[in-house]
Amino acid sequence: MTTRVLTGITPSGTPHLGNYVGAIRPAIAASRTQGIESFFFLADLHSLIKAQDPVRTQRSTLEIAASWLACGLDPDKVWFYRQSDIPETTELTWYLTVVAGKGILNRAHAYKAAVDKNREEGVDDDAGISAGLFMYPVLMAADILIFNANKVPVGRDQIQHIEMARDFAQRFNHIYGKDHFALPEAAIDEQVATLAGLDGRKMSKSYNNTIPLFAPREELRKLVFSILTDSRAPGEPKDTEGSALFQMYQAFATPEQSAAFARAFADGIGWGEAKQQLFERIDAELSPLRERYNALMAEPERIEALLRRRGQELRERFAIPLLKELRYAVGLRDLAAAGDTPRATAAAKAALPQFKQYREADGRFHFKLLDGEGRLLIQSEGFDSPRDAGQLVAALKQAEHGDALQSESFKLEAEVEQVLAALAALRE
């Protein structure tokens, strides 16, 4: 069975070594795994939430696309596309918006952090907060659900967004009576590599301590030699633990090479020699990638053609058929065909009792049983997980005696005989 794995890449400036070690290199390696269908998209619509500089958005999108291609992403073996080239995503965003609970969006980490910051500064809760930031989780859910991705690699701070996508998908499936969407799962890599920057802190643009991934050879050497080290002289043993220089070497070396470098530290290697070895190790891996990157950046039309081609193929294979199905599901149909609906089928469906599962604004999961005319027969209490609610629903469907209806987890809203009759109808 093929597993669909979707990775979003936000165009946000020039990629650096930390991006390469922590995200680009491992993601490309994972995409080559047997049984995996990989989707990589340039999240240019998401980037507009933080950056409204058109030239920067265009340039960053080009640089990020060229970087991933130069690092070995094979566009003929994975789906590599630009978010804005799939217009069905924004249409799906609206369908999800109308089923998304505002209470859930109120609890989104990014929105809550912005509100908390405003409160600390004594201004209005929503000062400077755009609707785009508030609705970000819905657009992210649409990115995932439009291709029915099974797994989404994210950091722990992003798990909430996957849970929201599951919630919106469940609500839509429930309201429109069919499993239109698969429920995605967060894929957490506990071994995600982080790289120390020039000053020893985590390499990050916000700290201004990065080394650009495709810096020219001489610039790369200059930056490596500017890595902060202590004052120990040549001949004095040096610690590998806590050393940004040693950590960076490990990220580009084999275990054997790292072990040899550690021995050199213990033997008192001079910092200049250690930095030279680090520079040569990094440059050996990046030199061919840098060459490919420069060639791609010199011909942006090749990247544009590739993204448009793959985007169109994705639309035809996945997005357009799905949106056709969803439009029909929500009632956006051909009005001339309104009389063609088989009334007998609709009546038969309406006559059957049915369980409905849903999630309230407090985040807890509930279910209810309705008879064929929509009258409430059972109303549940709230459950912490949809699985707990689902297990009780499954048990109730098998209930044949009144004793099985005695529970503190739900309340009977009708006579026991009526409820048992409805459950029996579901088993037929």
C-alpha cells in the first residue's frame, strides 16, 4: 500500500546550512523510500502572511525551488509544485472554512501568541493581526486534504495544525455523509538534526548567525573561519561537547571521520587547522550542489516550466476530480438536473436511523443517535478522543438488550424499546 507524504516548504529567504541538514537532505532521502508517494509544495500563499514584498516573494520562491532541485529532489519521481498553481486549494479552503469551528481557530498557537503579545503591550487583542494569520490553519488543512495525504512531517509545534486538519475533515465527512477525506497523521522525526550557527546558538536567520547554503567557496571559507571558539591554544585538548565547530563537522562527515576529528580535538588540534578541515568537509559535499544550483538560477524559465507542468498534472489527476465531487456533495450542482435525483433513494436513506459523531467547540468528541425522522434517541457525553466515542458507538450498534443501554457516558432521549428498534434497523 502506498503512503502519501506531504511536505510544505515556505519561501522565506535564502536557505542556509541548518535548513539543508535539518530539512532538505533528510526529506529528499525519505522520498526515495519504497512505498512512499511524496508531495513537496512551495507554500507561496502561506508566505504572504508575513511578507508583502512582491520582489522578495518571487526571488525567494525561485531560490527555494532551485535549492531543493540542486540538492537532489527528482521532480519526475515526486510531486514538486507551487501552491498557487493549484487554484482548487483555495476553493477547498472555503468549504473547510464553513465547517471549521471558530473556537478551535482561537486556540491556534500562532494566533494565541500574537494575542498574548498584544496583551503584554496593552493594546487591543487583535491589533495588527490579519485574517490570514487567523485562517492559516484552514489553508494548511486544504493543502493536506486536497491530495488526501496520509502523513505530514512536522515539528512538535506543528502537531496542532494536523489535528485541526483531521477535525475539519471529520466535520466535512460527517455533514456530507461520506468519507471524502482521509484523516492525516503527523509524522514526528525525533532525530531531526539541528545545526549550531556562527555564535554557537541554533543556526537561524533571526539570530543572524547563518551560513548560506550555496555561498561561493571563498565566502564559505570566510564564514567557517568566523565560527566562535574558545581561547585554548594549539596543543591544549579541546572539548567536542558544546562545540559548534565539531557539531557542524559531524553533520557533514561519516562516523569514522567524526571519530578521527574527535581524537584530533583531544590531541589539541589548533582552531585554525580544525576550521580548515571543517571547511574542506563541507565544501566537498556542497560543491557539486552549488554548481547545479547556479546553473538552475541562471535559467529560471526551466524551473517555471517544471512547476507549471507538475502543477497541471496534479490538478488533472487529483484536484479537479476531487473538487467536482465536493461541489456536488455540498449542493453546488447543475440546476437543470435538480429533478433527476431519485426520490426513492433519498427517502430510503432518510428512513434509516443514523449515528452522528462530531466535535464541540470545547474540543471534546460527542455522538448522537437519530431515528429515521431525525428525532434524537441517544445523546452522549463528551469524550477526550474520537476513538473512545467511536468504540462506544460500535458497541451500541450490537446492543440487543436494555441492559446494554445503561451507561453514564450517554443519555437516552427516548423509550428503551424505540432505541433498541433503531439499533436493530441499523444491523439489518
